[in-house]
Amino acid sequence: MRTNAYDIVIVGGGIVGLTLALRLAKANVFSIALLESQTTQTSWHADAYHHRVSAITPASERLFRALSVWDIITKHRVGYFSQIKIRDVEADIDLQFDSETLHLNYLGTIIENNLLQSALTEVLATYPQVTIFNGTNLRDVRFEPNFIELQSDDGQLFHARLTVAADGPNSWLRDQAGIVIDKFSYQQHAIVTHVETSQSHEQIARQFFLADGILAFLPLSKPNLSSIVWSVSSKQTENLMKESTDFFCARLEVASQNGLGDVLHCTERFAFPIYKQHAKSYVKHRLALVGDAAHTIHPLAGQGVNMGLQDAASLAEILIQAAQTPDFAHRRYLRVYERTRRAENLAMFQAVDWLHKIFSSDSSTIKSLRRTGLKLTKQWKVLQQFFIKQAMGKDVHESC
């Protein structure tokens, strides 16, 4: 068997795994392998918008800028939003957050996931200290005192002083390490597609809290094109996915109260189950979890990928600082990462859970409190600024 020895092996070549590899490569102190199960690298195509998009906060944008990825992304296409409009349809209350409140040009961006991956891969290819193994499926792992050994289906062995699980919500590596997760299903699915509307989105991200779900319109680079995320019950999902394109568009018009005029067309629809899960521990002996391998959150706040990016930035900073010590992968350093990120992610979990409960509850008391809270937020600029700052995220480290 061929043995490949590295300082760090990252399992999973998604957005978070690639970002971590690039941040570590930039420091030029580690040899790194990135193992990806897909046989080909993700590519971006100008002629069609990818159905999966992410809302990128300014904190995540600054991370991409520091990694020399942002210019590549913006050279292709980015959807900017300078306002967020929230409508509680049942209470008939609107709430608006504006970039001008914080003297900014925009609050965030909407970017296709495959564009993010393509740009990260392009920059990562310029670092010889990183080796990417595509089409690598792991079948065995062995935890030793000074290293972790991974074995692939094709017989390759990978030795790592530290292994990072960035292999998504159904993480094989996390399960092999015996790390337990808390999981809760919302009994909902998120329907995603792109829609063309008769009116421009005007770089406004819109969210409608409905009696039976949550509907978000996210502005893409074309003025009349938006990505939608419609969170509905599993039963409703089945019905909505069966409907014709014309009927589905008509349903969108009603749900959004014609906020963007007529919905003229929608692309292929995809549906994903919505659940939350959180690992009991982010670290084990010579192992760390990042991104969806550590946590999965309800999409209503659009924070999932940003949480993962901050995981990557935090872990990288800690490892780089520990690089000159006898053992950078010692549990004492991994525990610093865990304490920092688990606490911050837990706070986000609690905030999103709170939002979901107050907007999905049938309780007249909670509905009354919700109405009062929205009115207060609408009246008090200081509350608006607080919520905007929380949504925009914060930097783990100012420089990379």
C-alpha cells in the first residue's frame, strides 16, 4: 500500500474544507492533503445559475478577500443586497433593515455555491504544499497516539498529525470517531429554485413569514432574477413539488403578495429536509470538526455557511499559532477552538430557534408578543442596528 504522510489531512472538499486548506496553505507552515469523494472538481458555468446559493456576510467576505478569492468571485457574478425586508403576513407588519443605517454600501451578497468552490479551488491550486485527492472514498480509520491513519477504497494510506472532518452533515469521519450529535427534525423541507419576476428585486432580500411557512427571495446578479428558499411542511413540499411550473409560480405570487410583481418563470425545483444538529464535541484526539460536520442549522437566518467559514478561520488561526510548538495538534489547542466556536455557534442556534418558534407558533400570547416586538424594532433604530450587526457576522481575526 502507498502511504502518504501529511501534517494535516482535511476530509471534505466543500466550501468550508477548501477555505480551511487555503488559509493553512497561506501560512506556509504545514503540509496538507484534502480528500474529496467527488471524482471531479466543482466547476462554475456562466450560462446557468447553480440552484444552491449562500448568503455571504461581510465578515465572510473579508475572509475571502484576505485569501485572494474575492476578486475571482466578483469577476464572475454576485448578487448584492443593501436592504432586508421582513414581512409578517399574518400580523400585517413590515420591518426593514438598511445598509445606510451602518453607512455601508450593502449588507451582504448572494453567491452560487459552485462559484465559491471553483474560486477557492483555483487559488488553492497555486499552493504546492496542498495536495487534492479527488474521488477518494475512505473505508477505515485508525487512531494512534501520534497520528491518525486513514485508508481509502483504492488502498491508499494517509497519515496525519491532525485530521479535520469537513465532510458534511452525514460526516463519516465524525461517526467513526464516535462523536455523538443532537439532532432535531423540523418536519419541514426547503424548496429552492430561481425565479424571474416582472419587477426588479432592487437589491433587496425579502423574507415572508407566513402562517404555514417561511419564504425568502434572495437577489441574484440579474435585476429580475431571485433565488427562493421556501420552508414548508413535508406534506406541503410533496404537493408543491408535484405542481406544474405555472401553478407553482402562481402560488409564489400569492405567498409573496405580489411583492415582486408577476412570477414569470422558475427553474428546476429541489427540496431538502430541514433539521438541526449539533455535535456534542467538536474535537477528539487529533481530530477537529468544522462546518456541517459539527453543526447544521435552520436556513431562515442564512447563517449556515458563514458559521462554517468562521469555524475554518478560527481553527486555522489556532493551528498556525501552535505551529512552532512541539505538537500543534495537541488537545489543549483543539480545546481552545472548541470552546470558542461551540459557544458562538450555540448562541446562533438559540437565536434561530427563538425566531422559528415565535413565527411558527399558533399561541395567541406568542403572536401578540411577536407583534409587539416587531413594532418596537421598527420604531427603535438601536434595535435595528443590533440585529443588523448580528446578521453581518464578525471576524475571527482581522488579518490572514
